[in-house]
Amino acid sequence: MTLALTPLISLIAGVLILVMPRLLNYIVAIYLIVIGLVGIFGTGNFNLSF
């Protein structure tokens, strides 16, 4: 059984947004920064499915 990283992060982020709605700005900003960095530098040796 394998657990994908993206759905797990999405689930945790969704729960945190429900608990603290002001956290949404930070979660979106971090997500966009990570996606941008992965797009610029590539994923290296590991595989992320976004």
C-alpha cells in the first residue's frame, strides 16, 4: 500500500483551514512557492504528482 503525498497534504491543509480560516493565505502562498520552485528546479531524484 502506497500513500501519495499530495492528497495527504491537501487533507491536512483543508482541516487546518477549517480550524483557522486566516491560515488560508499562508497555505496558498506556500503552495504557490513550492510549485514554482519545483517548476524551476525540477523534482530531482524524487517524484511528486501534482
